[in-house]
Amino acid sequence: MLILECPYCGVKAEETELTPGYEAHLKRFGPGSSDTEFEDYMFARKNPKGVHFERWRHVYGCGKWFLAARDTNTLEVFGTYPAQSSAPPADLQDKIKAKRPDWKGYK
Ligand SMILES: [Zn+2]
């Protein structure tokens, strides 16, 4: 069972209390972008075996969206942080690098 701590209300919620919002930190492309940029934004998603950043909503709790870093292979959760973040916090990235030395870092 995946358990994520909501960064807003502090509840450690099981995944049945949450709704996934898929990949975090998508760069949005709209009018004026190339067809390839727009196609990648609409359809291309990362699906790594390992460190991944995702959007989650605490739907049966405070109702807010937040972001989580976890390992898709082991289900280890590295941490959660507010949805308004444009990139994973530096301390969280340091924590991930300490646990996964082969991780290339957030791009
Ligand atoms: Zn919450």
C-alpha cells in the first residue's frame, strides 16, 4: 500500500484516500508553439522504472493537490511537497541522490 503524507494537512494518507494526477512538472505549450512541442505536452509522458515525480490529490481529506517523489520500482516515497513548486525542492533532491546514487537528477 502506498502511503503519502499530505504537505498541507499533514495526514499520512493511504492511496485509497488519494487520486493520482499523473506526471508532475509538465511544461505547458499552447498557441505559438510548434506541433512537436504541443504533441509532446499533450501525449508524451515519462514512465521510468525508478525515481518519478507525480501529482496527487488528497481527495478524501483536505482536497488539495500536492506533488510526490517516489520510486516506481520499490514504491519507496522520498517526500511530498506543495503543488505550486516549479521543481522538486533541493533538500528532497539531495535526499534522493543519497538513496539513489545512480539517479541522474531532476531535469
Ligand atoms: Zn491534505
